[in-house]
Amino acid sequence: MSVEVVTDSHRGGPARAMGASVVFVAMLLAALSIWTAIPLSWIYIASKVSHTQFPSGGPYFVVAAGFVISVLLMSWLIGRLNRLYIQITGTNRLGPMRPSWLKSMRDSPSAANSTTVVEAVLMGSVILAAITLTIWFFLLAGSPIPNQ
């Protein structure tokens, strides 16, 4: 695949911009499901497979195998959505994320310094997962120390 730099952020009109935004959000939701929906779903499925509170290795294998297969399928889906994004916009790079007042007048766009869409989506999902875990841990989890 060829990589090109975004030079005109309004190329293609508002319909293309809306389509690219929808694909981007779908990619972000798919990436977030790797951290949330997939593990919780497989733990729920394993809890229904197990008939005791002290299961043998079977339910653990179901969780591990199901998780790996689901993450591979979700990665494939993110790749397909990335190809769709490239078809809509004509690039796999995001525009420069630096404010215009920080740019030099002699600055030229560089493909090496721009972020790809997949990088932004996966890093965004990791950051959102970390923020969610932090909020849960400090505000919602409660204390493991028993009250006396």
C-alpha cells in the first residue's frame, strides 16, 4: 500500500468526512471491545460452562482459546475498516496534530512524523482502557480490607 501525506484536510467534501468519521469511530469501538467486551464475554461463557466454583482446566481453556480467537478476528476487522478508511480518504495518515501557531513558516509536512489511523485508534483504546481501569480501581472497586 502506498502512503501519502494529508495535504488538504477538506478533500472530498462533507460526505467523505462524515464517512471517514464513522469508520474511525467503528475502528475505535472495535479496538475498545478488545479490552472490554471480549474478555467479559468469554468469562461469562466459561462461567456457564463450569458447573462448580472450583473448575478444572476446561473453562480456563475456553476463556484462553476464545479470547485469542476473538482478538485475532477483531484485529482482522480493524484491518478491513482501515482499508475502508483508506478507500474513503485516499490516505492512511491523519492530518498534523500540531496547533498552527506552533508551526514554523518553513515547516513542510513529513510522512514520518504523521500518525496512521490504526496507531491513533489502538493508542486511543489503550488510553481509554487505562483511564477506565484507574477510575474503577480508585473510585468504584471498594476496599479489600474488611471493616471491623
